[in-house]
Amino acid sequence: FELLLPKGKYKLRAEPTCNSDPCASDYAITKSDEFEVVDTATAVVKNITLLAPNVTGTIYPISSSRGGIADVDRLVAGNWEWETYFPINKNGTYSLYLEPGAYQFRIRAGNLGGGVSNLKTDSITVTSSLQTFNFTLPSSNFQAQLTPAASAAYASVAIEKLDDISGKKYGNQWIQASSDGKIEAFLAAGKYRLHIDTIS
């Protein structure tokens, strides 16, 4: 591959080609080390060797998780920082490579309206050995119908958590409406506000 990059520091992320259903798990999305372009007239050679996955698992229920996606956050100096993402195969499985450390997954269901909600996992500790982490999407306890349904199809919805006393927002989660404008989520007890952004 060839790229034209301006001066600066970069990392590359290589994603294996998927030629099967579900995708083969021989190799995982792999990030390069950081490198710097100091002179646009001088070529930088940066080869990437795809790594075998060291984290695998299944996300249940498969009928809802399949085709979904998950963001991966890494704990760095006491703060959660976005690290990478992974797709969920049509059989509910996933695989990826992570450096040893503490991580959490933010899993988004692929089959909307299936009675389940997105999931932010507890912290998991990844080692250099092959590990399996299975998760189950929580049952939704909040449902709503957006109208008119034709305009609300696949709308992006922010569910804002409000402070019980001041009423100010102090957190949110993003979900997507189904093709008929329905939304589902799992919400802890409290006050909330919806911010809906329709697809033009």
C-alpha cells in the first residue's frame, strides 16, 4: 500500500480481509507502532505483520448481537481511552489482539429491537495468553416509539442522564432507532432526556 501523508506522527491499523461468513479468526486487527513523517519528499517504509488474536468470545443472545460492533477502551493512567474496535460476526463471536492491560468493551447490538440493550462491560484484564470473554447483552427496560416512524427510521438517539437535584446532564449513551422508529435501552433508576437526530 502507499499513502501520501503530511508531516506529523501516525499509527496505522490493518484490518484483515473477510472472505467467509463468519469471518475467519486466524488474524486480528493490528496496529503499528507510532512513526513520524518529517519530510514529505522522503518515503517512509512501515510494514505491518498481522497478529493472531489473543482475546475471543461470544456475545449473547446471538440473534441480537450478530452484525454489531464494539468499541474497546484501555485504562491509561487512571483514565479510559479509546483503543480500537471489533465487529461481531454473524454467529455472535468476536476475536481481536490486545496488548496486556485493563480494558472495557462498549458493545452495540446488531439486531435492533430484539429486547436487549447496549452493554458497557466491567474492566477485564488481558494477558499475553489466549483468553475467552463471553458477554450477555442486558434486557431492555426502556422502550419508546418515535413518530412519524418513516422519518425516525435509524435515527441517532442520545439518552442523557440528568442529575436528580440540579437537572443538569452528567452522562449519556447513544443508541440507534430501528427501521420502524423504535428504541430500546437498559437504564438505571433516574431522570433522563432524549436528544433525537434523524437521518436526512
